Amino acid sequence: MEEVALSKFKSPHLAVLERSRKDPKTRPSYTLREGFPNTCAVFDRILRAVVGWITLHPRRVIAFHLAVTALLVASIPGIHIENERKAELPGNDPIVQLDDEILSLFGGGKYTLIGVAPTEGDIFQPWFLRRLRDMTEAVRALPGINPHKVLSITAPKVKTIEAGGPDEIVVRPVIETLPETQEEAARLRERLLAQKLLVGHLIAPDGKAAAIAADIDEQGASPDLRNTVLSRRIYEALEPFQDDRIRIHAAGLPFFVAAMDGYTVYMLKLFPLAVLVIGLVHYEAFRTFQAMLLPLVTALLSVAWGMGLFGHLGAPLDGWNALSPFLILAVAAGHAVQILKRYYEEFRRLGDNRAAVVESTVRVGTVMITAGSIAAAGLLTLTLFPIRSIQVFGFLSASGILSALVIEMSFIPACRTLLPAPRIQEVAAEKHGGLLERSLERLARVVRSRPRAVLGVAVAVVAASVFCASRIEVENSFREALPRSSRSLQDHEALNVLFGGTITLNILIEGQEPDALYEPALLKAMDGMQRFLESIPGVGRTSSIVDTIKQMNVAFHDGDESFRRIPESRELVAQYFLLYTGDPDDFEALVDSEHRRAVIRAFAVTDRAKFCQEIFERASRYAEEHFPAGVRVGVAGGALAVSKTVNDVVLREKIRNAAVIATIIFLVSSIVLRSFVGGFLVLLPSTLAALVNLGVMGATGTWLNLATASITSLTVSIGADYSIYFIFRFREEYGRLGDVRAATMETMLTSGKAIFFVASAIASGCLILAVSPLVYHRQLGGFVASSMVTSSLAAVTVVPSLIVLFLPKFLRRGRLAPFPR
């Protein structure tokens, strides 16, 4: 139909709409042209009736949306932030279960190490030892912390095992009375540096730093022990002791998790900037403030609905799934662009505001519902991923996109009905050609004239991407993601130098019967495991009950260091436990009360994926080869175990999840288009974009982690929208024009332009994360943005090239056309 000049005449479409409200006989009927199922006509009729009702009752619709928004927004304050790594994992994972078993037996889980060093001299100075005592007491007094698990050389529970009389062991506190003079401190220095149980653990090997170690219970922890609260209180407890005479470093799981919590909050603070950037993209798309603000309002409502629904569940946000509000904002705003772009087209054609609202919503409605449903279904499959963060991301993003679908199919028509019709200047501004339109025209000519060349370039890019993708490595280390300026990272590196590591690996040793740990063969195997672990680069130190037994053996033999070994008889080992005159609870973190189970703790300087894999494989192999038969050795506890499990799950589930999403999108698209070829065309651009993304990751050395693992699924889910919009519009234009080349050009200048602005909105909204100091956030924002650009480019090049070459049968079918009686 030719476009008519803008005027104030009463549209015949509007007249039909108003008559249908009064007289059912005047409602529009539909002619079903060849090749379409009756269900399409029924759906089109229902959609037209619903939108027509909305345009006749816009204030009711708007009031309803505002009421729902207010109800859902009330639950948003209940959302909390949590980056606890172990909580991400499924409880039925064998490593998680074994780690829980170790924690239930020996406690701990949140290992914290505080290093204290004087700026001059060593720690054996009266003033320094007094300050160390006061700092230890300050940490022990913190709410929720078990004071018996806070250790330093001034803590009452820490004891030395020394020689007494013949066949006698003396157990006494490390420091019974603080030295008052430097001479007393010097004697203390000589005595403590000879204590192998202390040096390297609570005293630096050179005597120039001391440690306060807190192995804080993780299971059943009180709210006082949430990582952010705990780390803040420790910093506050230590602050009064900091001056120019002393250096204090604090590291461990609580500090890294708290740092991630802080960066997550920082990420969310960037949300208003994303709103501003997306608004600027929309202004470029329409060149009117009215058309710029309406998509933003609907997008913000979608975010509010999605976050409100999420708030009712009580699940936490973290540094990975906090992308969801940005994604919902960008996708919702992008879908609004599709509706409004079509509205301006229909307004130029019909010349009436309400008729243009109905016609544009109905025309775009089918494709928008299809695209939105496919995207939401794809994202919902992430809830099958056995990592909580990705599950939350999938649910939150899907609920936000479905909310956007409801809002844009109802709230936008209602608002657009009440708003004044666009002025001629506004319509002309929206129609402006400029560089984008000229570029799309040139692109359409290339696709029409050289489709094989376009496909050849696409094949070459994919081949290079597949080659580069083979170089991708899995990495989920907290520490590798933090900026070099992070206090947590700097303290961690300083303590690695002083005490050989703060990242724990726990190995459970279990005999078959009580007192199994009296057996010299088992103790020697444990000792061998410790020495073996310490030989692995990256492991700084180890500890177990074996160290204590060896110290007892030295003390029993009048301090002779040649006896720093496991006794040869079971009876002598049992005697040592009887001779120990300290508190029986002194060993509670090392051995159980039956002397049947024990734990070996290793402390590492890194939790990189390769290191985790290496130490697990080597430790497991050593256990199989050197431990007595019947002894259970479980290599599966501590922060290293959790990191390894996350790495394994991400690598194992990523390919499976991407395959599930691709299958769902293919089947749904095939059903909607009634063609497997159509399903293939819908899936192709986003699949190509996902492969290109993986290739770029491999080429740039970007890790596969919790953040980037979800990008492939997101690309396939959201990227399918572009090909859906292009295919539906091409089918409409081909049915109208009857010529492939003309339909390609028209589709490129209409749907292609809208695709460009949708992809630009999503990409620019996510690129805001590039200013985050956290590596994971920059990766997340950058790769989501690049995947949107790549998938949209594939949708307007690869898809039309295939259409021009083959013109699949499903596109040659007729189209649905309404005719009033």
C-alpha cells in the first residue's frame, strides 16, 4: 500500500475497531492465504482484540502496571549479595560431601591468617609481643568467633612440647609471661625458634613476623560470621594497633569473598550509567525525547518486575549473576525499539495514532512473543546448571524478559495511545537516513549480488574461531580476578612470602577401627604425604597430628633432633598421647576423639585451575600407592577442593547446557515456522556468534569461568532474536512484494535498522561493565557486547545470503492478511 500524507482524518481501521466494540458483526474477519495454519489466524485475531481493548482503556492498563510494579518493588530490599564459592555447588557433589564431613569432624572452613611484622627488628621485642597479645585478644573477642580457634604465640591454647626429666614430656604455654626486657626477649627468641611446630606456622622462619591464625567454623555459622561482616570486624579490631611501627596483613577466604561482595555492589552502582547510555542509543534511533523515554520506562519496569519476583525467592545476587539487571534493561529496551520502529512505519502509512498502535503491535506481536519466549526458554535452561550463580542468572534474566514481554505488549500500546500523535517533524526525524541507512543499503546490495562470498567469509571466520577456541583454559580463581590494587590481594601475596600460603587443602585420613592412628605405618604414610605435598611448587607448608607426635618423640628423647621421626612401635605412640599433659581439646582440629580419623592440612599460595588439578591428581595417586590397605584417604577439602569442583562443573556442564539451549531454540523455531530449515536459520547466527566468542576467548587467553560460561548460552538465547525478527519481516515483505531482492532490501532498511539499534542498546548497556576494576566483570561486559554485535551482524548477512541463494519453501508461503467486512 502506498504511504499517505500525514493528516488528521479518521482512519477506517480505527472505525472498524470502534464498531467491533459495539457490534460483533462488524469485527474484522481474516483471509487465510495458502500455506498458513488456522491457529495463526486465531492468534492474530485474539491479539488484535486484546490490543484494541488496551487502546480503548489505556488508563486502566497503566494503573494496573503501576500497581503490580509497586507490589513487586517492595520485595527488592530483601535481595542480598553473597559470593560464597562453596554455596554455589550442589550438595550431592562427592567433593562437597567430603569437605562437609571434614568440617563436621574438625571444624574450620573459613581459614584466616593475620600477619603482623614490626618495621624494624624482629618480633622478639617486648612492645611488639604486648601488641601481638592485645591483637590476639581483640580477634578472640569478636562476636561469633570461637576464641579457642584463634591461635598465636601469645594465645593460651598454643603450647610447646619440650623435654623434661628422663622419659618425661613438658607441655606448657608458648609464653607464660611476656618479657619485660630485651634480654628476656632474646632468651624467648632462642627457645621459640627451636620449636618446629611454631616456625613457619605462627612465626616466620626469619623471626621477623608473627601470625594470628583463625580457623573459623563454617558449618552452622551465625550471621556474625558472614564474610563481609567478619572481614570488616577483623579490620576494625586491628585498626587501633596500626601505626608506623608495625605492618598488618590479613588474608583468607572471608577477605576475598568480602572483596567480591564489594565489587558486586560497585557493579550495581553502574546501573544508572547503563540507563543513560541506552537512552542515548534510543535517541539516535528516533531523534525524539518521547520515543527515547518510553522504551526506558518500560525497560525499568521490566527490571523492577524481574528483580521483584527474584526478591520473593530469597536467593542471593553475586558478582556473576548481577549482570541480569543490565541484561533485562538492555533487552527490554531493545524490544521496545522494535515496537516503536514499526509504530512509526504504520503511522506514516495510516496517519492515525490509535490505528497505528493497534497495527504495529499486532504486526510485531507475533514475532516479539516468539523471540521473547525463545530467549526466556533458553535462559531458563541455565537453571539446570548445577551451580547456583548460573541458576540464579538464568531464572532472573528469564523472568525479566518475560516481564518485558508482558509490559511491552500492553504498557507501550496504552502509553502510546495517550501520548500525542507524532508531529510531522518527529516522523521525519525518525525516518532520517544518514550513515546507518546508507550502510544497510550497501550491505543489502552485497548480500543480493555476492551471497556466496558472504558465506565464504563466515565459514573462514568460524574455522579460525574453532581453531582458537581449542586454546581456552578453565579458571575460576578469586585471586586472579582481583585488581592489583586490591588490599585483599596485596595482603595475600605478602603472607605467601612470610608464611607460605593461606589457601587450604584438607585431606581426610580414616582407619578402620579406633586407635588406628597409633599404627606407625599409617603415621609414616601421613608423614610421607606431607613431605610429598611440600615438594610440589605452590605448596608452602603442611600440618597434621604427625608433626605433634614427632615433636613428642624429640622431647621424650631429651631434645635429640635425630628422633624427629615416627616411633617404631604402636605402644610408644599410645604412650605419647597418655603423657601429653595439655588440654585434650588441643588436638580437636587434627584428630578425632577415637584416634581413628585425622586431617592433613596443606597451605598453598595459589588456587589456579592447573595447580588445583595437579595437586589433586598427584595427592590421590600418592595415597593409592603409599597408604596401608583399608585406610581411607579423601583428598577433597578446603578452598582448593572447592575451586577444583567449580572448575570441573563449569567444564563438564557448559557444552551440555549449550546443546540443550540450541535444541530448544531449534525445535521451538521449527514449530513456529513449520520448517526445520526455518529453525536452522534462526539458530545459525547466534551459534556462529557463540563460536566466534569462544575463538576470541582462546586467542586472547580469556578464561572459561562462571562469568564466561554463561555467555555462550546467553548468546544463543538472545542472539536468536535477531534472526527471528529478520525472517519474520522478510516473509512479510516477500509476501507483499513477491521479489527476493526487493524484499531483502526492504527488510534490511526496516528490520535491519531495528536490529542494529537493539544490538547497540544491549552491547552499550553491558559495555558499562568495562569500567569495573574486577577482571570477571570486564570479561562479562565485553563478551556479551561482542556476542550481540556478532550475532546481529550474522543475522543481516548470513541469513539473507542463504535466503537469496535458496529461498526456502517456508518463506514462499502466503501471509496472513486482515480484511474488514
